[in-house]
Amino acid sequence: MPLKADFLLTGDGRHFGHLYGKRVEGVMVLRPAQYFERRARR
């Protein structure tokens, strides 16, 4: 069963900080707060 994710939410800035706000193989990497801010604007 193929699965797909649109977002990776992580607070791990040490390992993922350089990827915040970027797409990696179609998956947007965000801090949880960034994700909820985006959702609230819709």
C-alpha cells in the first residue's frame, strides 16, 4: 500500500533546521507552529 505525506512536522532544529520551509522529495518540512500558522490563514 503506497502512502504519501505532504508535511513533515518537527521541532528538531538541530537535524532539520536547514530544511524548514523547503520541500524534500515533495514533502514540506515545517516546525509545528509554522504548519498551524499556515492552516489558520486558509
